[in-house]
Amino acid sequence: MILGSWLDEARIAVRSLAEAAAGALDPTIRLGVTGLSRAGKTVFLTALVQALVNGGRLPAFRAYAQGRVAGARLAPQPDDAIPRFEVESHMRALTGPDRRWPESTRRISELRVVVDFEAASFFGGSRAPRRLTLDIVDYPGEWLLDLALLSQDFRQWSERTIATAEQPTRAPIAADWRAHLATLDPLAPEDEDAARTASALFTGYLRAGRDDRVALSTLPPGRFLMPGDLEGSPALTFAPLVLPGEGDAPSGSLWAMMERRYEAYRTHVVKPFFRDHFSRLDRQVVLVDALAALNAGPEAVADLENALTDVLAAFRHGRNSWISSLFRPRVDRLLFAATKADHLHHTSHDRLEAILRRLVGRAIERAEFGGAAVDVVALAAVRATREASARRGREELPVIVGAPEKGERSNGQIFDGEEEIAVFPGDLPADPEVALRAGGYRGRAASEEGGDLRFVKFRPPLLKHGERPPQLPHIRLDRTLEFLIGDALA
């Protein structure tokens, strides 16, 4: 992948050197947090910061469990031009009277957490007080998938995008755009109305791919779905075209217009994100809603696998030496997390991890070959359900209990957001290939939909009255913290 010019590389090296000098006495880990669509990135980051600052039940987070974490606090972030991650408002949403999931962030944001701790002593002597500065960079996963555009010119991107839209799952939702595409002459004079119409139909296709019934993951360009202040700009007003033959289109043609705007997108949107944010990361979390893909079927699962492989292709992996961290830091720890584990009984958690590990198998091999540490975990950053058992005839079933979100349906019932129900979510197969192969997995969760594995969306949990600070229940958030920063607290 072409990740920038020599000038970009020089700027990255200079900035890395300056940051290393500034942190010589106060080491810093720069952690990237991203997630593909519907993965619960905002909830994860809110819960992670809450656990560091206010504590909780974290037995697998060794420095905390051993009493060596003296405290943690929020501090002013280092980059004044980046929006702050509003952890306080997200906590109020989760724990307030209406108990709602916070709004998804649609832009990059940042937060700094300073952790005071005592280094572990191996000889029974006094423990030296230390300080870890954790800079967390939160960004949409769609932006990460855009990095693949840096190695594709407009013709290559168009050919790949059009071919992908012909796949069985995509063809119906791409029908309007593809029908319009057939009417366009790329050699015709440039036409703003034609460009806007094509871009709008193409964006509609990308947006339809995020519907839960389809649950696609590979939908670049990411800013088409999250335009922000670029909405309506020429850099976001283009779409793929078909150019017959091998030659170039003439200047002033529709093709030349679209190609110019595609290049503007790469130059003014993708490259600055890589240069100013992505290239500076030391560690990375990639959150994945594997359950949504399993619900949508094997084609959605295959698309998720392709997206995760593209994600890994964007990283420069490897163990950081002191010289590499000075001039060009590498991602030396990478965590893939299958979120919403609380939508399954704990007996399926290991199986969910196995499915995700299978999906990122190619990517893990590449990362580990480069010397990076990679882990896969099934987690729920905020646990919305509890476990119980229920009888059906002579059979005792493991169930999960929670309050479905208002408007959710199950067995013909529409929920009001207040009533709790017990749900048998089905069992994930022990063999990941069974869940991924054609035909998908049809579990024991019989319902009006025909026996597919189905997942109800639950409200945030009702916390204990008067608990201050509120303790958010979770699944394996402590293991996640241990992998991401445990070595820095040793």
C-alpha cells in the first residue's frame, strides 16, 4: 500500500521524535480505538475510561487487582485541534433515568487518561511510583477501510467497486445506482448534475448496506456515510464509472471530473488522516459486531472477513524498538474484540472468539510475523443482560434476561422498553466453519423467523440505586485492559 510521499514520511518521523522527547520522563501509549459499523465503539471507550478512573470488578487486570494502581484521572488532551471524546455525557446517557445507549461518534476524537501506579517489585523491596499517560484516539472504522484507496487509482477503485456491487447480496440494494450507471457516458462532457445524481445514488447504496438485514462491512469511501463538514463538497461528489479500453479519457470529460474528485478525496481526506492520526498509533483495538454478520447470513460474514483483512493491511506491525518508536512507531499490540457477548450465554463466548479468530486468521498471521502481539476476545463493555435458566418441557435451557429496547420484536411481541424477558439465544457451533459456510448456522432458537440464530437488542442495565460512582457491569473488559496496557504497568 502506498502510504504517502517521502515528505509525509519525513513529517511523521519529525513528529514522532518530538513526541518521544516530550514523553521521555512520562511515557505515553497512544491507543487507537475503532470499530466497524454497529460495533459499539462509543460504549466501549466510555466503559474503558470509566473502569480506569473509577475502578470496578477487574480481576484479570493485574496491576489493579494487585493494588498497584494508585489512581487515574482525565487530563487535557495533547492535540488542541481534535474534538474531545465527551465521556461524561456518554456516561449520563448510560446511567441516567432513561438508560439509553449514547449516540455514535461520527468523527475523530481524543481523550487523555493519566494512570498513577507502582511498578511491580520482584525482590520484595519498595515499589517505585510511576505514571503512564494513555492517549486514546477514537475514530470511525469506515475511515480505516479508506486507507486501501491510497493504493488504488480511480480506474482500479471503480472496477473493484462495480464488480463487488454485482454480488448477490449487494445487487438488489445497488440496483438504482447500477441502472443509472448504465446511462452514463464517461467520455461525455463533465456535468455537475450527472455527478451529483450518481454520487447520491451511490451513497444510497452504501447506506443501505449498513441495514441489519444486510450487515455489510466493506463500504468505502467512509466519508460518504459520515461526511461531516465535507458534505456537499466536490471531494464527496463522485462515483465509480466504467471506462472502456485502456486509454485515458480526455480532459473536460465526465470521467476526468470524477477522477479529479476521487484524487481530491485521497489527497485531502485520506492522506491527512493517515499522516496526522493513524501513523502515530502504538496500539489498536478493532471492535467487531460478528453477531450482526451471523444474523445476516454467510455473505455478510464473508464481507466482514474481507473488511478485517483490509483493516490489517493498513497497519505497520511489529515490535517497537527505541529507534523505531522515535522515527516511525509501529502498532505492537492489536486486539480484535467481538462485542455484545452479553447477547449470548457464556457457554458460547469461547465459540464467538473462535469465529472471530477464524475471520481474522489471515490478518493475525501477517501481524504476528511482523512481531506484533495479537489477541482476540469476546466482550461486552457494558453488560445489558444477566444469565438464568428456563424450562421448556423436560428440557432446561440457558437463557439471558434483560429489557429489550422499545420497538424490538420477538415471537410476535413488540416490547415497550420496560419489560424484562428471558431469551434463549441459541448455541453457536463448536466448529467455526459451521457458522461461516454457505447456508449459515441454524440454531435451536426456534422463532417465527424460522429457527435462525437471532439477537434481541437490549437497553443498558439498571444499576444499583445510589451506587456512586456507578459501576458498569461488563464481560472481559479487565482482560482487555490487561492486554492493552498491562505490560506498561508491570
